[in-house]
Amino acid sequence: MTTISADQAVGTPTAVTSTLDLAGVSRWYGNVVAVNDVSMSLGPGVTGLLGPNGAGKTTLLHMMAGFLAPSRGVVTLDGRPTWRNPEVYRRLGLVSEREAVHTFLTAYEFVLASAKLHRLPDPAGAARRAIAQVEMEGAQDRRIATYSKGMRQRARVAAALVHEPQVLLLDEPFNGMDPRQRLHMMELLHRLGDAGRTILFSSHILEEVEQVSGTVQVMVAGRLAASGDFRTIRRLMTNRPHVFTVHSTDDRALAVALMAEASVTGVELGRAGLTVRAGDYGAFTRVLPKIALRMGIRVRQLVPEDESLESVFSYLVEA
């Protein structure tokens, strides 16, 4: 088996870098607006596209890749529109969320076919290098039909990397991967970004984005809701208003005590217990047990009422 170093697998940094720009991009289907007036610029490094399912992430990625025409606005790669411009695929690779793999092929055959479509001078060598990048050498001669979902995903990433694109777009790339596969893929994206590639991957899981990307773009309901480094986005999410239901042995006395706390913005006493609105999640959850202990009150239940992913992202739109 040929041994390939990490530098060879990823590709050495070059002076050639690419920038993907979106200016006022919208896409609608009839009366349904899938993407609404999105502008952003993506340069070398890893960027996470974060948002709940149905936020418009896939539509946005497909417009970036030139598969869809914007209804309004323009997407350019190094100043040239991606729509109706096949030349962009020399510098761009895409891993879509929908699996489109010929399962009767082996991984090597599948990646080799991609290399030949790109008319690479040494398609066999390029295919071997791409397969090594995703650590699939040991299974490259097995038919894809025998693969797990995570293995199929890695084979698709190899096919997208075979021509060493300056821009790589990945739609939910960690779906189906086990922890080891996920860790390796995160390390690979880090190395590609450090080598000067422009990487964008979508996810609905904040922790995935935190571990891979320095910059986060947050989409909600087709709109760009927030943009910045992951610490800024995490702070926006954590410091938003929260609603809790509290059940205790003395709800009335606990309500009076909580109203004096700076982290509490509102308290309602009802038959089902207390409804508490807190402006600071961490401060409230720290102070509640201290108050209960001081007053001799037993907290039987503490339930956050607005912790669905959609509610978290929706707050960012309204903020």
C-alpha cells in the first residue's frame, strides 16, 4: 500500500485562494421564500452554516454551487457568477445532503470516475490520494452497497476532493458518522482550511460548528440571522430570555424571593406552579438552589419551556 503523508493528502498551501460572495441573494418557489436577501463573503478557512431544518441552508448551498439560479441577487466565485458557469467546478467541490452514489461501484471506482470527469492528468493517483484523505484505503475495493451511512459519506467527500478544489461546500457532512469518523472529518476540514481552502459546511448542531469552524453564519427561515465567531453566537444564544416552569413545596414564597433577583424578569403564579422568565440562564439556575436552601423550600421540578432548537434560532431573528 502506498504511504501518503498528511501534507500530500491535504495538499500543500498555495498562493491560489478563492472567495465566494453572495450579494442580496433570494430564492423563492411560487409564494414560498426559501432564501431571503442573504449577503455574505466566504474566504479561506472553515465557516459553519448553522440553522434548524428548513432554514434554507441547502437551497443556499445549491445556489453557491451553481445548481440553482437566484431569484434575485448574485453569487460569484472569484468575481464570476456560479450560475451557468461550468468552469467553477474546476475550483469547487460539493457534497450534497442527498446521497447520490452508485452503490454497485467500489469506493475507488466511484472516486476514479469523478477524477476522470474532471479530466485530471493522473486520475488513478488522484483517486488514491483522495481516498487516503478520508481514511478509506482498507475498504476502497468493497462495493458501496456494503458500506454504512458514515462510510458512504466519506466516499462522497473523497469524490468531491479528488480535483483538490479551492472551495468545498458540504451539506450536513457529519450525518451518519460514528464518533471516530466524525473526529477525523473535523480534523481534515481543519487542515484544509489551514492550507488556504475555503470551506463551508452546514449543520443544525451548534457543537459541531464550534469544534470545526472559526466563523459561523446563522440562518433562520431563509434569513441570515447572525454572523460572527462561534463564541459570539454562543453568547447570543445563552444570554437570550428563558422561560422555566418551577414546582416546589412553597411556590408563593419562592415567587416572592425570585422577584428580587436581577436575573429574573418576570414571575407568574398559577395552579400548575411558577412560570419564571429569566434574562440570564446561568445566573438563574445558580441562584435558584441557593434561595430554596436558604428558605427551606424543596424544588421538585425545574423545566425549561423554550429550549427547542427552533425557539433558540427564532430569538436570533428577533434580537
